[in-house]
Amino acid sequence: MSLAWITDDLLRYTREVWSRAYGRPVSEDEAVEMLVNVKRFAQVLLKAAGQKEEAADECGDMGAGVVPRTEGRLLN
């Protein structure tokens, strides 16, 4: 994975934020690992959201009307 998207400013900001949160200096390597992990997590979420949208398109109404109704009430 290319790390070209990690700018000096983003790296510096990440180190500042997490150093305060951890109460100790965060190394450059730690900050890079954090950023890469967040990017991977975001990619997984985007992929899952895309699959969910595809499934919704295939299901149309997402199951509305699957449960038979009697006189406007759901069956017990």
C-alpha cells in the first residue's frame, strides 16, 4: 500500500492528538500505523456499505410484505 496520501501535516497532527491522548510521545511509526489502520477500516466500511446497497437493490422493498397480513394485522 502506498503511503503517499500521508502528508507531513497529517502525520504531525496524528502524533500531536495521540500523544496527548496516550500521555506520552507517539512515534512516527506508530502514527503511520494508526493512519493505515484507519484507512483500512474505512475501506472495509465502504465496501460493506456498497454490498448493502447492492443487496437492497436486489431485494427491492427489503422484505416488506413478506409476513402475511390478516385484516391489516400481522399474524400471531
